[in-house]
Amino acid sequence: MAGFEKGDQLVTASGLERVSLRVTGSSHFLEDLPAACRVGSEGLAGIIYSLPSGNVEVIAEGERVALDGLVSTLQGAVDAEDGAEMHLSWQPPVGGYSDGLPLVVLQGKMRANIELHGSEGTLEYYIRHLQVEAVFNRGLALQKKRQPAQLDLSVSGDSARIKSFVRWCQRGPPLDRAERCVVSWSQV
């Protein structure tokens, strides 16, 4: 999805934007962060990752006004907490998130089940790149099942590597992208 930068934001053809926030700080604050994120997340899609390092990453997509509200809510919470810091990055939206901001606690080894929906040509293009992206580049165990207009993937391994692979699935291989990418996480 094409876009161009305008000041501190990225304007896209769809009118939707994406913000990535990484929050570091005290463990007490990080425990309360998911609830704080949900306060200002009406109309947003995304995910909250609780990282093994104790940091939290919030990824949200939606209209700029709603994203600004989420950023303000989190910045207020971060400013009130001694030792907490927030790093903000505007990015082009990739889609593939469910509504709301579910919390995923990343721990060592995990599994992600990924459904890719799209045209036959698009899914064949993904299939040609899967082995390299999942197995060779990230060292993940991969199982795939092809259905008409859908490709089901199950990957297991290191949670940080799975998170990277999920992002690749959402963005798509070069020159193509699935219409929809649905992800569910579980412990191995």
C-alpha cells in the first residue's frame, strides 16, 4: 500500500495509518499498559505484544484521529510513570489485525496459526516464498495446508522469530500481498 510521509505521519491512499509504540519502564507500569491501551482504542485494529524483555509493543491501525487519541493516552501514562519511556514510529498500514487490541504474551517457544486469504495467484506466490522466509531465514517449523482462496499455516519456534514471520505474512512477499491475514497465537 503506497504512502508518503507528511511531517510526523504517513498518509496512505486508504486514509488509514499505523503507529508502532514501544514502551519500556517499570514492571508495575507495564502490567497496567494493556488496560490503558484499550481506553483509547475505539475503532482501531492491532495487537499488544508483551515481550520477554519486560517491554511492551503496541501496534495499531486506523484513522489518524483515533491513533492520536491512543498515542495521547499512552504518552500521559508514560509521563506519569517514573522510568518509563515511549518510542513512537509511524508506518504504512499492513492490515491483518482483528478489531481491538488483544494482548499476546510472547514467551520462548510458541505457535502461530495463520490464515492467508487471497486470489489463487497471490497464494501461490506466498507458497513459493514460505520455505525461505519461515524455515531458512527464521528457523521455524512450518506446516501448510492449501484450500481454495485460503492458505493455512502453522509455525512454531522462537516467539520473536514468529513475530517477524507474521509481519512478513501481513506485508506479503515482494510484489504481492494477501487480502486478509488472520493470526492466532498459542503456547507450544
